[in-house]
Amino acid sequence: MEELVRTNDPVLISFLESILEEAGIKHFVADGNMSILEGSLAMIPRRILVDSDQLQLARRLVRDAGLEHELRPENGHS
């Protein structure tokens, strides 16, 4: 799986999950339970991961939603 988006915004995560689910793109929100360790301060970003073979489609859906600025850089560069 590859990282699509990294964010602390639960509304954004929910929205992106909805877009991905509607398109049938399998995804996983990593670090979602870290709030237990950090005390619910949302300091540790959640990462939305998608299968490598669906990454480009997922990136296109995020861009089409006007959220290109939320995408992680391609090729794993920060």
C-alpha cells in the first residue's frame, strides 16, 4: 500500500474515505488509533493508504475534488 494523504483533519479523512469507497478503491487509514497514546490531541497525522495499483486513480479523484494540495508527493519524496 502507498500513502495518498497524511492529515490530522477528521472531516477530510471522512470525505476522502467516502470518495474512495464510492469508486471502489480499497484503502486503509493508518495511525487512526494513535489518539489513545497521544491523548486525543490530534498531533499524530493519520495516513490514508491505497493499493499501489489504484494509487493513480485515487490521486486523480483527490485532484478532481479540489484537494490536490493534500496529496503526498509522488515517488515517496516529502
